[in-house]
Amino acid sequence: MGKKIATLITDMFEDSEYTDPADAFKEAGHTVITIEKEAGKTVKGKQGEANVNIDNGIDEVKPDEFDALFLPGGFSPDQLRADDRFVTFTKAFMDAKKPVFAICHGPQLLITAKALEGRKATGYKSIKVDMEYAGADYKDEEVVVCCNQLVTSRTPDDLPAFIKESLKLL
């Protein structure tokens, strides 16, 4: 049976880091639910290739309604982590040991949620030091899977490995 995947996303996300995994998750029979500040709006990717319709506002959903969390990169995670509602939502998945998939700048939400301590993880090179300060054991690898829960990758080039490991956890 397919899993329900919460996706935290807003404007200026990295287009392929949302579209490629979301398409793969859907093809595998899973449901991808997009969450932003308000439902019904459309957010735009920073490459201008992808537009995403938002399914739910953050106040309309609870972490326990979902099986996994997906955090695409780009400027989206940095914007979302300024809002405590998204940080609390992210932390709930890590605390409940549910699968979390974060690519590129996606781990910024995990940093702000203080959820990386003692975890092996990777992310875009510009947030390496931030991740280390947050207690992560940073690995410069295309995909890092930690604790049978957390899947992280660095850039769009890593998408095939990221998608493969994410689907394995689902």
C-alpha cells in the first residue's frame, strides 16, 4: 500500500529536486502532499521550470497523518525554517523515527529543528559547516542513509541515488 508523504515547499525551490523525486514517489504508488503557509496557492521553482500547487496549509495538517517527510532544496527550506510551524512539523518526523528525505539545502530545516545531532548526513556544500555545528557527521557523498530513517543528498546530480534510497525506505 502506498505511503503518504508530506512535502514542505515554497517559492524558489530547486525545480528538479522536487519534480524528480515526487514523480518517482507517485509512480511507485505513493501520495505526495504539498504543504506551505496556505492551501490553493502555486509556488514556483527557481529555474522557472516547475510550478507546484499547494495541497494544504501548515495549520491544516499534523505530522501523524503522514508516513514520511520530503524536503526539496533551493531557497525554499531557508524561507520555511523562519516559521516555527514548519520547524516543529519537521522535528516531529525525526522524533517519531519516520522516514525523512532531504536534498541540497533541505537539511536547513533539520538544522533549525535541532534534529541532526549524532546523525550521518550530507547536504549542499555551503551548509556543511552549519550541519557540523548542528552535530551532524557530515559526509561528502552522493547519498547518505542514517539510522534507517534519514536520506540526504547534495545536489541535483545526486538525484538518482537519492530517489533510489528514498524509495527503499518507503
